[in-house]
Amino acid sequence: MGAALSTELSLTDTGAVTPAAPVGAYPSTSRRARQLLELASAAVPFCAWVLGYRDAHTGRMRPLVQAGYRPEVVDFIFGDFTAHPLVRRLMTQPGTAYFWEDVAGFADDTVAREVLRPCGFAEGTSVALRGTDGQPVGVAHLSLPEPYVPANARAVLASLSPALGDLAAATARASALGLTPRELEILGLLARGHTNPQVCAELVLSRSTVGTHVEHILTKMGVTTRVEAVATAIGLGLVET
């Protein structure tokens, strides 16, 4: 790590963030991201983590997958916290993990005192994830229950960050399509070989409703057939097969 950051952070009123799609709405990238973060937690005693991606329409970071944080903490992380000097600094240095101990005064700051410590977190880290162009495509936040940084923590994060960045980038590309959660759900069934009548039975929807959803999916994805839609969805990590 370089020199410690010197910054003043203040906690403003938190407002719920409405994500473009619910956490876990991108099944394939969500699953792989969860596996990587669980791997990190097996090596380092992280008790909470969240991975975010940059939404293609708003340019804002949105949660992809998380564990251990209360919903209001996730709202704060992707809401007010994004405007704080620490996070702004992170975004200018993607790939560099900052722990509390790296940020002068952070352990005694309002964010730590009023948001993190009451949840049982005594240390933690944040890292902006870089895409192939070197620009931030996502962000990971992880918290620890004890007030020290384990000796292997930085090496573990350095080894996993490129793969997490790839998943965040894939999700960001997928977000550009603007598919709704229901459309993603139907697309997942199509990827498993369901016909329209089978989708109707699975989701208890009328044939006309399912047909309309399929038409919207094809239009948004810029394809003409279900096979093309499924192939594109698999390539983007939108569905499990």
C-alpha cells in the first residue's frame, strides 16, 4: 500500500437505492461471483461482502451479489457512500484495495461508528475493479469482525480481483439490454429448453403474456430467434444452462 489517505467522511441521510435489477438477477455471473467471494472468505475471515457492477444506463454502481450485510447497509454502500472521498479515490485507482487501517481516521469516523461497527464489523476493505480498458467496472466491499488485517488478506484480494472484475464487466454489458426481472426469468427458462406453453405452466402466465415477453426479449437483445437470444444470454452470463 501507498501512503495512507487523509480524508474526512461524513454520514448523510441514507435513502434506499432501487437497483436496475434485484440482487442476484443475473444468475450466471451472480453464481460465479458468489463462489469467488466464498473462496475469499474461506481464506480470510470476511463476515460480509458485496460485489457491485456499473449499470450501463445510469453509470452508477449496483449490487450484484452480497452476503452478511443488512439491506439498509447495502443501500448505504451503493447510495450515500459512493459520494464519499474514500470511494471517489478508489475509483481513480482501480485494483488497489484499501482497508480501514490505510485510511487515516476512518476507524473512528462516523461511517465506522454509526454504520459498520453496530453491525459487528471492526475492519474491512473496498476495491474498485478494473475492466480491460483499465477503467472501473465494479466495486467490492468486504468486512471483518476483528480489528486487524490478516496477513494474507491483500494477496487473496489481489488474486481474485481480476476475475471479479471480469464478472462485473459481463454484468455491466448485460445491464445495457434493459431486460426486466420477469424477462430474465423467462429467458432462463428458454435457455433450459422450455417452450412457450411450458413457460406459461411454470410461471402461471397466459400464452399471450409469455408471447409478448418473448417478443420484448428478442427486440431488446437485437436478435430474431429464441436460439440467438439464448446464445447471447449465455455469452453474457445472463442465464444458467
